[in-house]
Amino acid sequence: MKTVKRLGAAALATAMLMGSTSMAFAEPKVLKFAHDNKTDPFENPAHACTAVFANIVEADTNGEIEVEIYPSNQLGSAAEHVQMVRDGLIQGTLTSTGALASYYPRIDVLNLAFAFDSNASTYDVFDGPFGETLASDIEGELGDVKVLGFPDTGGFFAVTNSQHSIATLEDFKGIRIRTMSLPSHQKIMQALGAEAYPMAWGEVYAGLQTGVIDGQMNPVPTVTFAKFNEVQGYLTLTNHLFSPYTMMLSKAFWDDLTADQQKIIRYAAQSCVVASRGVSRVIEASDRGLAGLKDKMEITALSAEDREKFKEATQPVVVKHVQESLGDEGVKLLNLFKEEVEKANANRYME
């Protein structure tokens, strides 16, 4: 009887040891994360965001989740990354509004030109009720993604061109400006008097170099890391759009995480958003931003009077576009956007 008990105890101990060994050597979950920028976290906000995200996830899960980052469109274009997340081929991406638009057209409501008064206003809007509503709407429309935040792509859009400085509406006449394929971007440029020229991102530098297009619009950090100053002589700080990334994961991957793992992922995503904002502001102020461009390009800031004229020329066409193309849901989302922007613009720091 004692022998049986000893054997039973030994078997139980062996089983427990094997179980603990199996748990110790359990295969980690792999989170493949793709984006379309370079791997220097100090050069662009996309990699700053993903680098911070990966570091927190791997450290705080004790290696239960491994994050593999695939930058520079190694796995395909930004739009293809979205489909790959939906198909479960990769588990995460940062996608631009242009890339997301073919899957979720209502993202175009973000392109109400000259809406924001400051960077702080954008933070309030995308971290608040509007951001939560937008995330929920994207998830509901696509059905197979989990939205975790809206990181900064580099800040407000500026306009560069090779012809002459732009400070008034009249200065836009005849200038061919590259836009994303978003209808609102094209309508904004047309309303300002420019010629809108949709073009894929990978073709922009060559288009500027050869004169197929005269200019383009992007945040200042994008102008610097894309080296547009080599083929553009003039930069106008229009601050007309803020177009964040949408950070998303595969819903199937998200649903397979434990509650503790989901908590860590949320915290890492929030830190990713903060990092993207901080790096964007630092780049803007460094020799990789305006400080580095001032000796290479003629830089113009809009006067308050001209900015108001630009706003009056562009906002009605965007509102009309939303009403005609994005249905009642689009109009509802746009109205919420306008309400939250107005509140954010009214906030005063430390007042």
C-alpha cells in the first residue's frame, strides 16, 4: 500500500513538473506589426510609436507576446497592411487615412480643413468622445479589427511647391499639388485654386523632381525624412489638416488574449500614441524640422486673416462632400467631430 502511495505521489510530482515545464516553455504569441516608414524612431513618429509599443508589450508580458515590426512597406503597401490584418496574416498596423478610406470611407470626415487651432486640440479630440466613437464605428464597419488609438503622423499639414511662395488664395492658382486619393483632399486643393493631382506615395519624390507635379502637402517631419526640400523651394505652414494614423489589431488576435494581456496592450498603445506626438513635436523643432529647413526653403506662415479666407473657401466643400457621399452616418460623425473640435479649441492651457 505504501508502495502504491509512493508511486502515486511520484506520478503526481512528475505530472506537475511536466506541466510547469510545459508552461515555462509555452510558445509566445507573435504579433506581426507592419508600417510604411523607416526604422529610426528619432526620424519618424510611426517607428517611434511602434518601437515604444513593442518594448512595453514584450517587457510587461514577460515575453508571452513577441512583437515583430516590419517597416518600410516590407510586407506591402499601407492599404495592403489593412487587408492583411483583417485576414490574420499580420496582427497589427498603423494606417493612414488615405489607406483606410477604401475600407472605411467615413474616415474622410477628419478632413474638415482648417478645423483645429492647436496640436493640443487634436489630442483632446482623438483621446475623447469623438475618438472613442470613431474607433467603435471603424470596428463596427470592418467587423474584424480592434482600434487602439490615433497616433500622430507628424502634426499639421504644410504645403510645399517649386514655383513660388504661397501666402494668399491667389498664390495657389495653377499650382499642381499632389494629394492622396481621398476625394476631400482633392476638393480642398481645388477650392484653394490649385490643381489636385492624386498620386501614390512612392511616386511623389520623382513626380516633384521631374515636374509632373509642382508641390505636395504633408506634415513637416514627412517633408524632411522624404527629403522633399531637395526638389522643393517653398514651404507654407497652412496647418490645414491633421490626419492621424489609425492603430489597429486583428480582432481574432485581440480576442485570443487574456484580460491581463489586453490591459498591457492598451497601455502600450496609449504610450505609442504619446511617443508619436512627442517625437513629432521634437522633429518639428529640430534640424530635422523647421530649424533644418529654414536655410533650404523659403518658409511662410499664414496670417490670421488669410487663414480665415482659406477656411471659408474650403470647409463648405468638405461638408457638401460628406453630405453627398457619406450618408446620414457620415453627417452624424462629422457633426460630432465639429462639436468636439469646437470644445477643444475653446480650451486654454493652464487657464
